[in-house]
Amino acid sequence: MEQNKRGFASDNNAGVHPDVLKKLSEVNIGHAIAYGGDRFTDEAVQKFKEIFGKQASTYFVFLGTAANVLSLKAITNSYHAIICAETAHINVDECGAPEKFTGCKLITIPTPNGKLAPADIKKQLHGFGFEHHAQPKVISITQSTELGTVYIPREIKGLADLAHEYNMYLHVDGARLANAAASLGISFKEMITDTGVDVLSFGGTKNGLMYGEAIVFLKEGLDINFKYYRKQGMQLASKMRFVSGQFLAYFENDLWKQNATHANKMAQLLASEISTIKEIKITQEVSANGVFAIVPKEIIATLQEQFFFYVWNEETNEVRWMTSWDTQEADIIKFVTLLKKF
């Protein structure tokens, strides 16, 4: 497959937005205090406070897995349990890192659409104070979910209220938070701070950044000793300005919204075009930038040669098509034309 050919495998495959590259060039001038003592990191931290509230404490890391694992580590002890959807990234795609570094037990809940509901979680809320039972401490959700669906604020608040009722925390894996916010037409604050979320893994890599994520603690005191966890987790960047500076470009002129809105629009276009093909069945509501569909098995390999994508479920021939900030309408039309041909 050609190196520069756009496909639908992952929004991680897309390049870096030109505005982000420009900002990286700007922060590259001269010397700056290492390990976050630079003005760009200070500006980025203040920007997060403007967006999420003055109580927000933000720490930058390299990777999404690190953002999830370290944020969970900060609010748990090894005897705790973390409740998540069966399809959650922390359960499926992080090679056991959450269990390894937190020591916590993951309790997974099957869901038809990737979204947790209070009624499902309540069944797991027992054994408090019983030393033979892992103590439930965190509900972790993904926004948007691994199945491309989106929690509305009322649903997030319901989960936060449930967590707090049982002296637990609500963590959000926000690797695609921008796509969810753009889909709902609301601000990050309305979605996260106002609903009672405790800790957020805020992603940008899938939406135009080169690399780097942010961990945002929404409640005062939750980040106590976190600077030590970040160092032990090998995520304290010496030249942190090249991580934090990207977020300045990301928030400037709502670049995050422009990129996410475009990616979502391309997913809607793809879903609309393939909905006319009777041999293909869309399996999930298309809310963000992912389209899940069941496709005849015999054409999958041939399609992948032209536009690479992943098979989500081998047994049912369900595939996942992800659109990105740089997906073009021409990509969609060419892909759908191939589908119809095959």
C-alpha cells in the first residue's frame, strides 16, 4: 500500500495538522527550562483552566495509554476495582497495562453499544469493606466510545452521581473527546466539568496533534503526589514544550472543533453512501467519526488492498471504518464506488 494513501483504519494514521507543525516550529526557537518549566507549558495549563474551570490541574504525557493508566493510578490503590465496558480501550487494547501498573482488578460489563448504564454497574457494587473482595473505586467510560457512540451529558452525570454515591470516582478516556463534543455541539466544560467527572484523559493525537495527551484532574486534591507517579511512569518529558505547545495550537481558533467536525462529517457521508448498498449493514449509530458495518467476507481482503481498514469482529465480518481530520470527500466516493463494484 502506498505510504501516503489515505484509508479508514484509524484516525491515528492521519498526519499532523499544519497549524500544529507551525506551533512546533515556534516553540523550537531558543532555549527553555526543561521538564515543564517553560512558558508554553504554563500557557497550556492556564488554557485548560479556562476551558475546564480554575480547579482543573493538568499534566502532559506522551501517550494515551499512559494518560489512562497514570490517571487511574492516581485515584486507586491496588486492592481497588475499576469498572468499564467490555470493549473499553483499557480492557482490550492496552496489553494489561492498567492491571500491571495500578494492581487493580478490571470488572468488565458487556454492552451492545459501548456505553455503560447505571443499572448495569449497580450489579457490581457490592462487597464494600469485605477484605476478600476487590473494592470498587472507579467507573471508567470512553467518550466517544470504541464503537463510535456518544454519551450525552445527562448520561455522564448519571454515572458520576452513581460513583459519588458509593464514594467512587468517574474517569473518562477522552481519546476522541473532541469528536464527541463536536457531535453534540457542546463545550468540553459542559460535557466534563459540569457533569461531575473526576479525572479526564484528554486526547489530541487522533485529531491532528503529532503526539501527546493531557491528564486533567477536575477535583482539587486528586493530583496529590501525581508528579511522582508521572516520573515513575516515564512520562515526564524533558522538552515538554513540544508536547504542551501543541495544545496551544489545538485550542487556538477552535482547531479541535474544526478537525473533529470535519472527521464526523466524513463519517456521516460514508454512512449515508453505504446505506444504499443492501449487502452492507451498519451496526452502530454513527455519532462521531467511526462507522461499523457487516460486510460480505469475500470482498474484505480485496477492499483492504485499496483502502486499508480493520476487521472488528471476525466471526460476524463486522468492520470498522474511521474517518480523520484530513479525510476527503473524494476518498469516500472512491471507496463507495469500489464497494458497489465488488
